[in-house]
Amino acid sequence: MRILTVNPGSSSLKISLLEPDDALHTRIELPTGGADRQAERVLAQVARLPRPDAVGVRFVHGGRDHTRPVLIDEEVTKRLYALADLAPLHQPQSLYALGEIRRALPGVPAVACFDTAFHADLPDAAATYALPVEWRERFGLRRYGFHGLSHAYATRRAAELLGAAPSGLRMVVCHLGAGASLAAVDGGRSVDTTMGFTPLDGLVMATRAGAIDPGIPLWLLAHGVPAREIGDVLEHRSGLRALAGTGDMRRLRARAASGDEAAEAALAVYHHRLRAAAAAMTAALGGLDALVFTGGVGEHDPDLRRRLVAGMAHLGAEIDPALNAAARGDALISPAGARVATIVVTAREDLEIAAGTRSALTGTAAP
């Protein structure tokens, strides 16, 4: 099947048309924002492409009901709308993009592929919050994890680069972009991750605070700050943006290089959290065979990779400076004989979405 993949992210909308052999026919990337203009752009771009046999759409949150790709019908659409408040940066964009694609391609089946699915089988010890059982059961409170499409692809691709099967490897996969999360992957299976019930948890991100004391929003509520404002700040006005005025890592690097103290401080916070979380993921695995970088920042920021690997040297991680600086696309950047392999993998969520779409429509198992 020829598959059109639709991937709304924190800062862009990516559309790819993949041939039946997964050869890339076309890739389009549009900035997010401005719904009317976005709709016009999507419709105009899709109209120029060959008609696909099916459409696969990335959805960040599948909730308790969706742990594998599913053909979208009216009932599925209702459930996806009900989950929108758990991923307000992404879920509404995915639903909006789905509507526009359906307008452009009437009659073409559409499949939802979920970022939470890769983490659906987290061990109970990793997934369970220490909250009353009645809350957990009534509201579905658990650690769901996100960026699963990216983590799943990077896991398989890293194993290929090492000439090994995922089943024999312990990996920490670092998806680092505007949104960011780590996954501890043991034998190809996610056993821990940094994001939780929503994508707000974990690492410092471009505009999201990451892990904070849950008492902070409670204290703010008690002191008259409206819940809506707290939600807006945590989603859109925190993270690197709050620390240094921008969530753009390239700008921060440039400012820090010129001696900007706010940028230097923001990067220090970012790297501290990242290093601590990577060590925690390694502890969940009981050891480490491979450290994998993917996502826009993970792929294109050699200084970030250098800093994290240096902070994990006691765990066996090493980096070859020349290989790190020269890395373009998929690359092994650790020296020969290193105890822990360090790998850069180009994010290809489109391939994961296409595979999931085909599996949902044919009844075959996804890779």
C-alpha cells in the first residue's frame, strides 16, 4: 500500500508519502500555527501528490483503550477527542489534521497510530502511581509514556546498525526535540520512560517544565492563580523559554557561546536533568549496552551528545569526538571497543506510522 503519513509535532506538521516498499516519494514539513493557513497549506500540498491507498495519523495519546494502531471510525474519533485535554499541544492538532486530510482525500481509510502504544506494557512497578486505587481505576491514572513511535523505530534501527537483534540489547533511547523524553528499552520492550500521565512530565523541554513538585500547582491554585493559567504556563511558557526567553536550542547555543548568562544557565539546567534521567533509565535496565540519540536536537547537536556521554562515563559511555562532530544521518559515534555503543538515528516516525497503518488494515503484526 502507498501510505500518506501525517505527523503533527510540537513545532511542525510533517507529511510523508511512502511507496509500498517504504521508499520516500515526498516529504513536506510545515510550521504549526494559524489554523486557517495551515488548512490551506495541507490541502494544497496533498492535492499535488499521487492518491494514497491509506492515511496514517500520529496521535500522542491513546489512553487505556488504544494500545495498537486502529482504523478510525466515528466511535474512535469520539474517544480521541475525549483525550485531547491530556495532550493539549498535540491531540487537537492531530484531530484537526485528520479532518483536513479527510476533506482532501474522501473515501481513503485513515488509521490512528499512537505514541503511547510502545509503552503500553510497561512493568507495573514503572507504570503505577502511588495514588488511591479508586482514582487510578476511575480516571486511568498511570504512566503512559510518549514519543513511542520514535522510540520504537530508533530501537530497531540502532540494533540494525550494531548488527544485533533488539532482544539482546539494553538501550537508553533519547528522543530530544521541542518535546523530549527518554525510554529504557530492554530486549526491544519499553520498561521505563520519563514522561507520565501526560507529556508534561520528565525532562526540561522547549516550552514545558518537565518534572516539578506537584505541590507547586496546588500552592498556586490556593493562592488564586486560575487552573487555566497554570495549564497554559506549564505547556507553553515554561522550560527553556521560561529560563532564557526561547525554546530554540540553536539560538541558546549561539547566545551561550557569546557569554549570555541566561542561556548558559538554561543549558546547565537542561543538561543536569538530562544526565540524571539517563542515569535513572540505566538503573532501570540494570546496565547499558547502547545510548541512542534521535529527534531534531538529538540528531543535530553534537555538543549536547558530548555533554551527556561525558556525564555517563562512569556507566561505560564513550564518544569519538571526530565521529560525533561529523555525524550526519544514522551513525555510530563511539570509539571501537567501547563498552557502551553511542548511536545517532535519524527520526523516521513516518516509517513507524506506515507500518502500523498497514498492520491495522491487513491484520498482520507490526514490526
